[in-house]
Amino acid sequence: MPRGKPYTAELKAKVVLEALQGARAVNETAASHELNPNLVGNRKAKAESGLSRVFSAAEDDRARERELAGRRGEVDDLHRRIGELAAERDYLQRGLLARHGVDIEEVPGRPGKRSR
């Protein structure tokens, strides 16, 4: 078997699961898949050492989701406040322009200008 032969992720997972189950020795598992026993042993050890990260990653994902949910509420509040401020600005701008006798519809580039 050539050195460094690429194996599919499915094959790697299958071999490691067989080795982790312990129904057969690592040598037997390796022989049944025509692999080097050292390769199977190394992959098994790597899987065992990294297994805890699978569960901590799930916990991290849940914490991140809770944080995002809180921020979504904050963003919604900020959007609501922006809308309120824009309406207040338009109201004050119309009042100021009307006080000085400027026709509101003729102000170029005025935000919220109505098109006919």
C-alpha cells in the first residue's frame, strides 16, 4: 500500500469506531481494512483525545445561541429607536420649515419627501 494514500472520511470514521468499540483487537481491525496497525492505533488515540471537544463544542454552540438571542432583542430595540428618532426629526423639520414659510414639498433632498 503506498505511503500517504488518501482515505475517505467515511472509511476513517468506520475504522476508528470499530477500534473504539473494542470488539476486535486493533491489529484485526487494521487487517480487515488492509491498513497498517500503527495507523489505526494512532487514529484511535487521536479520536479518544479529541472526543471531549465534540461535547464542549455543543455546549459552546448553545451558549453562542443564547448570546445571539439576547442581541437580537437589543438590535430590535435599536431599530425601533431609530424609527422613533427619524419620525421625530421629520416632525421637527416640517415644523421648522413651516415656521419659516418654506413649502415642505419643494425642499430638495429632504428625507421623507413625498413623491406624487
